[in-house]
Amino acid sequence: MKAVNPRTGEADYTFSAALAKDVAREAERLRARQPAWEALGPEGRAKVFLRLATRIERGAQGIIDALAIDTGRRAIARIEVEGLARSLHKWAQRGPELFTALSSGPAPSATPGIEMVPSFSAYPLFGAISPWNFPVVLSHIDAVPALMAGCAAMVKPSEITPRFVEPMRAILAKCPELPFAYVLGGAETGQALTGAVDYICFTGSTATGRKVAEAAARALIPANLELGGKDPLIVTASANPVAAAKVALRASIVATGQACQSIERVYVARAIAEPFLAELVRGAKAVRLTDPDSASGHLGPFIYAQQAQKVAAQIADARTKGAKILTGGLVEHLGGGAWLRPTVLTDVTPDMAVMREETFGPLIPVIVFDDLDKAVESANASEYGLSAAVFAGSLDEAEAVGRRLDAGAISLQDAALTSMVGDATNHSRKGSGLGPSRMGDEGMLRFLRRKVLICQTGAPLPIDAYAEGAA
């Protein structure tokens, strides 16, 4: 298989796809290593995590360089790699604390004479299928806590952004205790992985997530799905319009809008709509592309060329149906890559694709509202419920509105905070996901199977206790 450099458009990286037999062989190898890994205990696993974090920190530049080629962005590549090291440090500390809390003594049952002793064991083999938008973060966001729980882990990174795997494999080779492996390939490799593991995590589109959930149901294994989003931002009449516009711009276009928690719909009160839009357009026009100098500017190319086509189609659909484009709006082809400057749209309507479908690009459709209740209703009228945001004149007002929004995580007086806050447990709603939270303590606890020892401390019941006519 080949991967494309998003800046040049050239398919300049070749790698071998794992066949179903390769995945099965890797699964067998990892399963054989898992009991020894779990037997290390959380403190032993924490020591391995800390050694791995140190090696990643020392070899970070090689991973960053590979990742920057695949994603067309360097600053976020560094954030991703540094974030992986921080995640290992975090779970090295928090994992043992959680196991200590779980290791309570016998507890009395409501049934007389019975005591219950809790016990836990990890799912033997965890699997993840990760997307191309944040290749390092999303390949490890579930795998690291699964490993801390005691699982072995097998991850299929996206075939669109595979280059980081080679330098990471070199680092992992120096931590032989760790039962972890990457398998590269496309959909067939992902299907094989789903059939080979005991717990599957998938991050990606809702359509593909349904297929993963169906396969997991047939295999009778848990499926954790983190899917698409169409996140709304509500800006109330009491908000500072300039401050709100700055937040809206950043939260909509960071990483070229290629993030599930990007703001993709903005609802602003009519009383402040004019200054809000003026600042939003001003800020959008000031954003610079990272072309031709990848070390300068704000906005990189689309990672995946087909995504640029999808976004262009949404713009064309909106324009045809009467939307106004205040700035941006044209996909540019520079040096073989596809780019889009921040695009602000007004006069958008619910029937437009840009208001219904996930965009994954730097589009900012703005809806002016007169009635806050109707704005909340419109924000909730989506098949998605990943996250949302509110910007108001006070935190109290923002909280009151946020409690009415039907999404798993609500940012107040900011937006897209889920990309920065890893300990905020939340559950995606509707078509945005399925299963436990990957954030907070639940991020690790979900990978532990509960076992209970039910202890009879008195005399067991005789058969006569169930005889007909017994008192």
C-alpha cells in the first residue's frame, strides 16, 4: 500500500498491509504474552510505562518528523507526540491508585450470612482502529489505559497516515515486556482485527462505526465507539462578541477543522451578531496558510484529498440554496495539496448539508437567532451529540444553557475543551458514539472484567428449604 504526502499530493511512502493470517498470528503472539504482563501488577506496568515515556521523549523528533509529513502540520505533530508521553506518565500514576481503590475487602451482602469479595481481571486482548486526523493521539488514547488495566493491545492506525509507526516500532522494541503491536492496512485489516480481539475501540465515521458495532455484536465482544460530531456553539446576547468570535474561530479551524470536536455550527444572538460577525471575518482573513513554509502560518492542508472534495460539495450546496460566503469558500490546490482558508457562511438553513452532515473542514456556518429557546432546540436537532459549547456574559448563564444541550461534553466560556481536558468523564449521545467514556478514570476501568467471590459465612441451605409446603 502507499500513503500520500498531503502537501505534495505524491504517493511517496510504501508499506505492507497485514493480511487476516498476519493479524491472527499477531493476536496469538500477544495473547501468549498477556498473562505475564497482567501478573506484573499495576506498579510493575507503571515502571514499564515510565521507561517507555522516557524513550519517546528522547526519540520524539523522529516520530514528529514522520507524523508531520503525513498530516502536513508540525506544531500539532509535536503536541501529539508530547501528549503520548504525558498519557503514559498520567496512567503510570493513576492506574495503581485505581487498583488500590478497587482492592477493598469483603463487603456484606443484603442476603444474610453472605460476604462479597470483589475481583478484577483484564480483557486479554484489546484492539483499536484509529483514524487519520490525529494519528498518534487516537492510536494510543484507548490503548494506553487498556495496557495499564493489564490487557495486551493491537492497534490498526489509519492507512492514510502510517509513517509514525516505523519510528514508534523502533522505540517499542526496547520495551519487550509490553504486549503491544501495530497492524497496518485498510478495511480488511480492520475487519480481521475486530474478529481477533476481546474488546474493540473504534474512532471514525458513524457509518463505519455501525459496521464495527455489528461485527462486535456477532463476536459477542464489547464495542466502544467514538464517532462523528456536528458540534454547536451558542453565543448569547450578553456575551462579549469579540471574545466569542475569537473562540469560535479557533475552535472551528484548528487542525484545518479536521477534528470531531470542532465547532461546526454557531448560533449567535441578533443583539451582538453584527460585531460578532465583523470580528469573526476579520480573524478569519488574518489566518495564514502554512504554504509554502511549513514552519510558518496557522492552517495546513487537508490530510485526505477526498475530504477536501466533500467540504467543497458542502460549500457548493450551501451557495446554491442561498447561503452567503463572507470570506473564504474556495478550495485551493497549492504544490499538489488541497487547502481551504477559513470560510464564514451566513443565511444558512437546516436543509443545507453544511448544517446536517459532519464537515471536517474549516467552515463556520453562523445562524442569527432571536429566541434562545429556539436556538437550543436547533442546536439539539442533530443526529450527533458528541460535544457542544456556550459563550455567555457570565459562567452562570453559560451553565444554565449548557445543561439544556444534548451532548456528552459542554464547554462553557470556551469551546472544544474536550481536546485539552483528558479527565472529564463523558458519554457521547445519539450517533456520536457508544459505550463507556474514554476520558477520566472510566478510561481504564472499562477494560476490567468484574469477578465476585460470594462467600457463605453461615450454614448453606438444605434441599428441604425448597420443598413444597415448606414454611
